[in-house]
Amino acid sequence: MINSLGRKIPAFIEGIGRLEPFEGAYAKIRKGWMDEPTIPPPNKAYLPHQSKLCKSLEEAIMRSNPHDGMTISFHHHLRNGDVMLVQTLNILHNMGIRDITLASSSLLECHDPILPYLQDGTITRIFSSGIRSELGRAIAHGLMDIPVVIQSHGGRVRGIHTGKVQIDLAVIAASAADCEGNATGAHGKSAFGSIGYAVIDARYAKQVIVVTDNLVDYPCIPLSITQNFVDYVVEVDSIGDPSKIATGTTRITNSPMDLRIAKLAADVIEQSGCFKPGFSFQVGAGGASLAVAKYIRAKMKTKGIKGSFLLGGITSYCVDMLNDGLFETIFDVQSFDAAVSNSLFTNRRHIEVPAALYANPFNCGCITNKLDVVVLGALEIDVDFNVNVITGSEGYIRGASGGHSDTASGATLTVVVCPSFRGRIPIIKKRVHTVVTPGETVHVLVTERGICVSPACGDLAQNLKKAGLMVKDIHDLEKEVDLITGVPGPLEYTDKIVGLVEYRDGTIIDVIHQIKEKQFKLPV
Amino acid sequence: MLYIPGNNPAMIQQGGVYGADSILLDLEDSVALNQKDAARILIRNMMRTIDFYDTEVCVRVNHLGTPFGLADLEEIVPLQPSAIRYPKTESAEEVGNLLEIIEKIEDKHGLPHHVMTIHAMIETAMGVQNVFEIASKFPRIDAITIGGQDLTADMNIIYTPDGAGIDFARKRIVMAAKASHIDIIDTVFPDVNDEEGLRKETEYARKIGFTGKAVINPRQIDIIHNVFTPTEEEVRKAYRIVKEFRANAAAGQGVFAIDGKMIDTPVVRRAEYILQLAHVEILPEGADEKPIT
């Protein structure tokens, strides 16, 4: 099958099932309903005063009916500080459990220790919004027989609703919890802020274990995860290291290049028509993306503009903007900075939201639908404005779909910020290696060498030109950068598909092929 | 004006993207002695191939008293950058000698003598003493710059954030440049993390007459632009002054008043300068009255 972006998609993958090709960002949503039926959540009953406390994670897992072929889920709110995923899989491996489907909301460098389990058959399928580091390399080299499935944050919720991902066991790390399983990430020594991605897991998993290093008296508030979904509670010494949530990505960059791009992006936003009282805004953490917030903050102060809400991955910089009175509300699905937790806990205008409310396309309206402006990064972008945030220039899986396509789909103005080349690799391509976010949902590309506006955006290019901004045709900018860097030779792939990139509506927007290279070896 | 070390290809290739009015590709102090020839070749090749967009390109060569100065000129002059910056200028005689060499090289390559200009850098006590002669004797000198670090070293004093040690030099150099009707560019502010310090020093430089400031990091550009760019209020006021002046002049009237304040020729000249900085033109009578955006 060929999807609407011209990408070849198989009709069926063993171990995954029948695939549906992407037909446009709004093709399925426009119908007003989801084609697939939703599955019911599990049917459970507990007797009064039945204890949920377990002495150890092993005991909780033993009581959760571990079995071959099970699906196990995790959230990634502790990002690189998470230890629960590896610990749980070590336990399951030691129990001899095999053929596990891993459904983590994302996988990061700290999860590299599970790599041997991909080789020995402990883990045979992966659903995740992102994969990085050694895992991404190994998978790109064809380590797994069944392709990994990359989902957006909103798409993950849809996948669970439809039963495409049926979770047998959800292990939910919480920085505070009580004996009944009411749990939160908002306080405690390992506070990590919002626990928004785990809410759907708690709702739909057949068994739910809450793991905490801070067992508090009943009731644990806020009720981010509620007891009516939790089977077992375990107290451990540590759920991880919150200082590693987002090392270095919550400070405004010092990189002159990132700052330059951010300033241009802020100028674009100012001139776009979206920068007005009551506007809503989302930026990513780190690099040029977060730096845009610095310039927007200054422009809001100068012009006396007050926004409506900040959305998404929330940094302490966002909290500062809320406290400055520049925005009315923060909707926080993920806190990119442990320092955000205190605001989440104490400020009633800082609201924790689950992933379904954040970005699931199949409901009566997620918050991304209300976004005016989102600023996103890119590993690559092509002349049709399609964006790759999952595979690197060498073909490895090294990024995350995350909320990229969700927010791009919803925002009135989607601004992609990236340098025109990194090292000596051009970022603007004729055709990206892997499409994650379709070009029809991207409006402006901002690089240090020029600003490109999607032809679908009407007068925006003219308006930006009138404002003195350096607007260029994306084809011209691509050629200009190629003259500096040269055009890299194409990557060589085999026919084997190692990854499926699901669009948020469940269709397949692209596939990732195994890269042809020397035999991959496990790191010593 | 953004300083870029001449031996750093990554920085040179990005020189045009930061929004600086001009970049200074440096062959002098930022390049180690054993890399002078490599930097010279690098700058030559990059000036031929890299698009610096609207940014003016200047090159700081080594002093002719060093083993590198002449070779720098022979390589750079044929490329005709916007300007050659000459370090540690101490006398008009020295400038005359420099121009003679430059013009010989230009003649050899069939190049005109009036396109590329010269920036004389004042970085010694002797240069400060002779600055008016340096600034005024040769029309090809269109800017004077002060090098604060070298000047304090020459004076055997320590550079302090308040700039006290070089305050006299700053003002003397400004006066020489003003008397010669050429640009005057302030020295760099060395602490790239002290944004407030940079702002204060730049505001002071503008107040005493500098027309620009050198930077060593692109992060400093915005602050300098911010200080040197007239505010919207200043531009509106200047626009009104110039417009009313022209209307009054056409009616044969000289001095007039706006909001009770006397407007005479010096005030009008200052207003015209502000409009020039803001790239604002006076529209003819009856045209759209909203020229300032």
C-alpha cells in the first residue's frame, strides 16, 4: 500500500496485524467518530479493608499473574532518572517470563540495560512514543523480529482505548502514594510533577502496581492516580533520580545559534496574527524551542499581552511565566523539571492533565485542539514540511514522536525551529528519512538562514516579509544549505521493517527499515 | 560588529546569520602565532564561498611591524572586504604607509582605491594622543575604533567594569571621530554572561557619542542593537520635528516651537539623525500618516 505521503506501507505485519495507511491528518477525525470500537476497562472487585500493600516489587509482580506473552506498561515521567522499568523487567526475566510486550510511554538512555532482553526473547514487541541510545541503535540494526510501534502521546491513548495495546500489568512509579494506591508525582523526595501519561494505564491495565518511595498516610493528595484502579502498592527505597528528569534542557540555552533561531521564531509568532490577548502557547524543553519562550515573555511584557494557557511539557520557565501573570493557566501533562512539582502541588492554576485530555484525537476535544501556537523541534524537515523527529541522519532510532504530531495537528500556528544544518549534515531534505508529523500540519520553519512558510498558509509569508523577516522558499533554502554542506549520500536499508510510525489516528504514516551496516554488537 | 577568530571555520560560516551589522574576521590577536597562515588562507577561501547575506565583512590584519602584516594585506586586499581594520595605529604617517601598500596591491589587481575603507584601531597611549590626525588626514579612513584591552595593557592599568581607566581615551577618540565626520566604534565588553553590565556600558558609549560597539559573542548583538536603535517614541518625536521644520522652512520661518519647546537647527539635525538610524523617511504632505511601524 502507498499512503497519502507516498510512503510504502505493508498491509499486514506478523505480530502486529493489519495496517491502515495514513490518508491525511484529519481524514479519520473528520468523520466525528473512531472506526474501531473501544474495549471495556477491566472488571474487578475488592472486599472492604483488603490490603493492597506488598513487601516487595517481586511480591506484587507475583500476585499480578505474570505470564508469557504479557504486556507491561510504564510511564516515563522520571525520564533519565527512572529505575522502575529496568528493575521490573529484571524481575520478570528472572522469573523466566518471555515474549513480553513492552508498552512504555517512552524509552530513554537509562533503559539501555534491557537491551539483552530484546536479544534473548524476554521482550519481543515494543510500543513507545520514543526510543533512543543503544536501544534505538540495536533496533535499527534489526535486533527484533517484530517492528517496534512508535506512537504519539495522544495516539497511545487511542491505542489503549481500542485494545490495540492491551496492558496486562501497569507499573506506576509515584513520588507519593497511600496504602490504597492513591498516588501522585507532585510531592515527595522523588517528586517529578505531572503523572499524566500513566492515567490511561491505570484505567485500562488488568493489574496495576503503584510503586513509591514515599508511602504517606491515607489519603494521598492530589488524587492524580486513584485507588479504584490500583491493585497493589509497594514501598521501595527509591523510584529513581528526579534530578535526571531533564538534565540541561530546562535552562535557557547559551548557544548563540539557538538563541538566534528562537528570536526569529518569536518574531514570526509576533507577526503571525496569533500573538494577541488570550493566546495559548506550547514550547518544548531545551535548545531553541524553550528559548522562544524567553523572547515571547519579553514581547508579552512589552506589549502588555496576557495569554490564556501554557500546555504540554512544562518547565520551570513556564511556571515563571505563570507566576509573572503572563498566562492564566498551565495544563501540565509532563513536567520537564523537578522544580515544577511544587507549583503543580500548590498553585490551583497549574493543572495536571492526563494524556487523553492532552492529546487523544478521539474524544469530544483534547486540549491540543485549543492551541494557538506551538514551537517544535526537528531532526529533519523536507520541502513538503514533513518532519522527522525519530530517526537520525545515520538511520538510528534516536528520538521521540511524543506530542509532536498531536500539537502540530491542533495548533493554529505550528512553528518548527531547527538549525539549517548540524555538523555537516543538512536538516532540510527533499524527502525526510521518516515522517512523524505530516507537512499539512506544519506552517512555518525557522532556521538561522531563513524562514520558510508553507504554501498552504495564505498571506502569512507576505505578512512576514512586510515585517522585514527573511522569508525564503523552502526549496531555495534547501539548495542554499546543500551548497554549504554538500548532499549526503543516501542511507542504505534492507527490506526488513524494524519500526512502524503510527500517526495519532492509528494509521501508519511511515515505516523504519533496517539499516545496512556492519553487524551490530552489544556494548561490553 | 561581531569579532570572529579567523581560524574558526564553523564560526566564520555562520557569521552572516546572527544579525550583526558587520563581522570582523580576525587575523590578529585571536589567532595563535603558529596558525596565522592557516587563518589567512581560511578567511580567503571562506570570503570567496560563504554568503554573509547583508552583513558587512571586515578583516583585521596584523600590524605591519609583525612578520604577518604584509602577507595578510597581500591575501586580503584583493578580496576587497568592506574594510580593513588596522590594529595599534599610532600615527598618520603609519596610516599613510599602510595606504601606500594597499593601493599598490590594488593597482596590481586592477582594483579601485575607493571601495574598501580602513578602520584605524586605537589601542595605545600614543594612538590616543595622535587620534585626530589619524582620523582626519585620509578620507579612506571611515571609522575609528578603540581597543580597550590593549590600551589598558599599554597604560599599565587594570581594565575595570566602570571603564574609568580608558574614559579619557574614549572621549578623546570620540571627539576626533566627530570632528572628522567618521564613525566611532566602542571596544568589546568582555564578560559575555553579564548582560546588565553590557547594557550599561553600551548606554554609556551611546551617550558619549559612539556610533556602534564591537562584540565577541553573538549573544551580545541584541542588547547593542536595542541600545543604539531609537525607541518608537524617539522616532515619532523626531518625525514630527523634521516634518514641521520642513513645513516651516517652506513658509520661510526658522525657529519654531513644538509643545512649548524651541526647535532650532541643532534639534532638527539630531532628529534627522534619529530618523536616519531608524530608516524612516518623511512622507510628502497628504501621504499616509502612519510611516512608523
